[in-house]
Amino acid sequence: MDALIETVEGFLARNPEMTPTRLGREAVRDPSFVFALRGQGRNRRRPRIVKPETAALVRAFMESWELKKAQGENVEQLCALESEARVAAMAAQRAATAAEAAFRAADAARRAAEAAAQRAQGLRAL
């Protein structure tokens, strides 16, 4: 973990437009990530344990950022577009989940109506 925080601090020093909050938000969707690595924030006594997968995500994000910047691309605009795409994908997932829940509720209502109709026919037959 010490190597990760050193890498992160070096990245932040080389890229003044990138704040710790933004790095955490864009790399792992956690604005407090860098502060937790530094031992700041709510849990100062317990350093954050970082999974290898998370460390790999952070390193990949930083490498991608610096590569895009070195190629002269508008990194700010690219990151904004990537962020918008992530938000849109999450919204689509939520909409799909809501649609599935609505379908299940409608199906349950249909089955309840069919069961009530069958009970009513049974009572008429008596």
C-alpha cells in the first residue's frame, strides 16, 4: 500500500488539475479514497486496506490519464465524456431494474386476479 500512496502522490504532484477527490471519484467512484490512503478522514486510526484489484484500477486510471495527456488530447473533455457514459450506463441499469420490478409486480397482480376469478367461478358453481 505504501507504494500505491507514493504513486498516487507523485501523480497528483505531476497533474495539478487533478485533485485527490477527483482522482478517487473517477478512478474508483470513491471521493474519499486518496484521503483514506493518506490516513486522513473519519478513520484516521485505521489505514485503508486496498485490494489488489482496486490498486490496479487506480494505477490503470493514472496511466491512462497521463498517456492521453502526453498525446495532447483534451483530457478534461475525455474524462467528462467517460464520466457521462458511466452515469448513463448506471441510469440504464437502474431503469432496467425498475422495469423488471414493474413487470414482476404486474405479473403478480395478473396471477392474483386469475386466482380471484377462479375462486369466484368456484363459488358460482355452488
